[in-house]
Amino acid sequence: MFKQSEYSAKMSFFDSVLTVYGRKPVLESLQDATLQCHAVHLAHSNREDGIVAEIRQRAHNLGVPIKLHSREELARISKNGKQDQGVAVDIVCPSFRRLEDYLVDNAVRPRRLLALDGITNPQNLGMIIRSAAAGDIDGIIVPRRGTAALGPLVIKASAGTLYRAPLLLCQSLPEALELCQERGAQICILDAGAKHSLFQHSRREFCV
């Protein structure tokens, strides 16, 4: 049985892991020297030639563990059995965190967070993450429910910034905003028809 601190550390680690699927995306991930690949997942049914052989060789050269699974098991890992092509890789993204952990560790420092509400189009999500990561944003609140899956389309639209973006994961946005308010945050809502600009708003030290 894990102690509470060990359990929290383990959960925090898995929250920082992004699973990428598909043969070409996985090979490209292994070829990117800036990424930390934790494990490669392969289906038993894969033919051991072509790009699968390249993936195996690259993982071996990097010392990345290779785990074999049934097609059903791999589909549960990739969460997209129709498109994973029998291949997936776990990538460690150090800037991914649970929102509650971030708020505890940043209780004093001034910060500005961007909360995403119902962004279901992967291309839109990727472009927003890319823009936010390039701007004066300390964290991007991404709900697990009601948001596009963080897959290849989001990665492509983000131009690869997703791996390094300061994502703050939560289960649902209403709960996340309530938690932020409890910590003294001021909530600002964007509206295309608003009469005032966000840049004209006199914000507090902690804004969402």
C-alpha cells in the first residue's frame, strides 16, 4: 500500500504524461531530442518491419522501455483504437500539472491563468495553446471533460508547443473556477460583444 505522499507523487507523474499514438507521430517523437519519452507501447499483432522496426530500433538506442500489448489493451492506452495503428508512446511533459497542485505551490506569486471552456475542435485547441504559451500566461486550465483530446491534431496545430505548454489539468471547469475563487482569484469572462477590452481591465494579482 502506498503512503499518501507516494500516491500523490505517482498521480502527479501520470498527470504529466502525454500519450501520443500513430506510427509516424511516435517515430517523430522518438527522433525529437528535446522530448523525454517514458515508454513505447506496441501491439503484438504488428508486423516487425518498416516503421515499426524503426520505432523499435530508435527506442532501443535511447534506452526507452518497450511494452507489448494486445490490440484491446493498446486501445485503452491510446484511447483511440481506430487510429493508433498499434503504436503509442508516453511522453513526460514537466509543465503539465494538476490545477490544485499548482495553486498550492503558487499561493503567493502573482499569476495570470487562461481557462478554456468547451474547446472541442482539436485545431482550435492547439492554436489557442500555442498562442497562450507565447504570451504572458502563467498557466492554461484544461478540463478533462468537454475538451478535445490532447492527440496528434492538437500537437500539430500547436506547432509542438503542447509538450512544453503550462497546462493545468482539472476534471471540470466550474469546479476549477470555484477553486481559483477560493484562493482569491478574480474571474474574467471573454465575450466577443463586450463593450470593454480585457486590456483595459484593472486586474488583481491573480486573474483567471
